[in-house]
Amino acid sequence: MGTAGQTRLLIEDALLDYRAALLDDSGRLIAFDSLHRTDTAPRPGDILLGRIGKIARHLDAAFVDIGGGRDGFLPLGGGKPPGEGARLIVQLQGAERRGKGARLSNAVTLKGRSMLLQPTRGTHGLSKKIKGGERLRLEALLARLPEKPPVLLRSSAGGCTDEELETEYHRLAARWQDLQQQAGRQKAPGMLENIAAPERLLNSFSAREPAEILTDGGALAARLRQWCRRHAPHLSGRIRAHQGPQPLFDAWDVDHQLDEALSPVIDLPSGGTVTIEATQALTAIDIDSGSSGSGRRQRETLLQTLREAMTEIARQIVLREIGGIIVIDCPHLQARADRGAVIRWLKDAFASDAAPHRILPMNDFDLIAMTRRHGGTPLHERYLAPAAPEPSARLTAIRLLRAACAGARRHGGSLLRITCPPAVAACLEDGILDSLRERTGYAIEIRPDAGCAPGHYDLSFTNGPRKE
């Protein structure tokens, strides 16, 4: 987090899932996502055709059937409510979780590189960060564009040529027109854009403007370039296949960093620790300075620890997709100036966070309270078993598949025997095992074992009948 630098996006085909990792310019993991190969469940940012199920006038909201689980929650904002049963285009703002329906908006936003197309907006707009002559130039450009659909030019529009901006506008306007036509043709509820898993992952990270996009194979790189030529032309030239002796995610230490993001305790360079604990009501974060001594030296060490902690806390909150109420318990600070400095460091660390958030001053009990809007499902809910800190069956299956591919490259056998918990074996449906056979050239035998501990598995590479 903090000041935005150049980022690198890694996308790999992990057989069970497609996985994407966003790294900062020092190689640290700052965002992670994955999708099952055939996953079509709605995710934040997706545009859907819904049907009004019930109007809740006392909440000034409507409950909208978007398919799947519970009806989504759509605030009406004081506007005239549509009738029950009416069809409407909505955008998913927050995923369904903990028994609550997804959060929806009827103010659809299509994100481009330099602008946001907002069909429900009244007129064109321009970021307040653009000043002087550049602002005058862009205001003149907006005056030449069609009035509908309106756009908001982002700060990144500064420096773009008129031709580049006009091309992007017409591409987004054509996409909106396609969505409206699709909504007129199909039944509600349903997705209005059916994008395959790897393209959905790339699309979700495209607004972060990765300087380089690496894939774990040439075929995947070519596939993503083809998608970019239509939807994000500026990214097409940044995509290339990873070359090297190590698998892509191993070369950048992604899985080790992901394990750290699933651990409750994070070590700081100065020797302190940060502990993160999620509960139903809030997320509690405790900072242990680990410092000793007295006087000025102790104060300097404590402030250094807190500066590191604020940076790491912001990174972990974004990486883990933590939202809601967050309370940070800090070591005691005497000076008012020191307490103010800690808040400034935390705000600076969240400067590039796209999720709306609010940070309150440190109170007399050395607590910092903040709120952050929920987006996707938190990392620990996706990859850890609900009642225990062990990896989920799905995460174990992903690790098993990666270990199997790596082991096949090292061994000279022809038969791979897999022993794993039954829940993990269930994740390895026939199509996944066929892909593993194809990738490794090994015959595969899988042996579900109820005595196998959660998160564990055994791979045995032996001589046997080679896969034909």
C-alpha cells in the first residue's frame, strides 16, 4: 500500500483454479484472487439483469433476485421505487456473505483506463485533481463528446491525447449499448456479460495498471492478449509468458506470501508482531512492539515499529479483503505528536486503497477504530476451514496439484499415487485429473484416506503403466 509504484500481475492455470497475484515493485504480494475454471458466480463489479422481488419502503430499498442464493439489497436513495417484478440492470457492489444478500447498485459504472462511464450520471465530469491548462483542454474534449452516456474523466486522463480518450469513450459506450441490448433479449435474473475465468481475473486487476503481466504458458498469454485487444488495448503489449526453470508462482514466492496472509501473526522487520483476529462483529488487530530498554532509544524503537506496523496492517487488510469495523490496539504513546504521527502513517498507507474507508483518531485507550467497505469474500473465509485454522479442502487440492506437477518434472517414474483426505479427493473431479495426466504424462491413482490429517496429502512417484 502507500505510494503506488509499478506493479506486476501473475496469472497461472493451477488446473483446479486460475489464480492471479498482484505484486508491488519489490515483489511483495498486495492482492490475490482465484476462480474455479467454470465459475460463473457473480462477483463485485459484475453487471447483472435482476428482477425486483420485494419493495421495503421502511428501508428505502428493494430486494432483487439476481439468481443463486439470497436476493440482493438495492438502496433506492429516495427515488421512485420500481414495481415488484420489474426487470432492471444492477451492478454488484459487495458479495453475499454470512447470511446477508449481495449489495447492489443501479448506478452502473464501466471502468476504463482513463475514465468511468456512468450512464445514470447527469452530465460529463472531470477529476478535481486535474488543474490548469490540462483541465481546460479536457473540458473542451468533453464538450465535443456525445452527451449520453456521460463519463467522468479520471486523473489518469491527464497526458492522454484527445484521440486516445475519444477511442476509449466510444469503446465504453459501445459496451454499454451491448449490455442494454443483451438485457432486452435475455431472461431475468442472469449475468449480462459471460467472461471466462482467466479473462475475469485480468479484468478485475486491469484498473491497477500492472506494468507487466506474466502467465505460466504461451497459450494463456495469447488468449489474454486476444481479449485485451477488444477490451483493454493498452494492456495487450504488457502480456508475456514466463520463462525460467521454476514455475511462475514459485519464482515470485507467491504461495509462501499467501500462507503468511492466512496466518494470524505477521512478523515486523524491527522485531515486533501484528496479530489479526476476525470475529463476527469486527476485526481486532494487536501490535506487540517487542521492544525493551528505556528513554529516548525506547521511544525511537517503538515509533519505528509502529511505522512498520501501519504499513503492514494496511497491506494485510487490503490483501485479506477485510471490511467492516476494524480496531487496532497500539502500544501506549505519551506524546500527542507521536499519536498523530501514527494516524498519518496509517492514512498514508491506505492512500491507494480503492475501497471507501474512514480512520478515526487514536483514543485515550490507545485504540484506533476504522471502517472499510466490504468487497469480495475475505481471504480466510475462502481458503481456511470454517471451524479450524487448517487450509480448506480446496486450497489443499490446489497445493497438491502444484506439487504433483513439480514432482513430475523431477522424477523419472510413470505412475503417480495420490493419498489425501476424502474432501480433497472430491475436489479433484475427473476433468481435473484428466488435465493433470495431460500435463504430467503420468498415470494417476487417487486414494481417499479418512485418516489423512486436514491440509496433508502424500504423492508417490513410481514406475507403472505410462499414460497413453
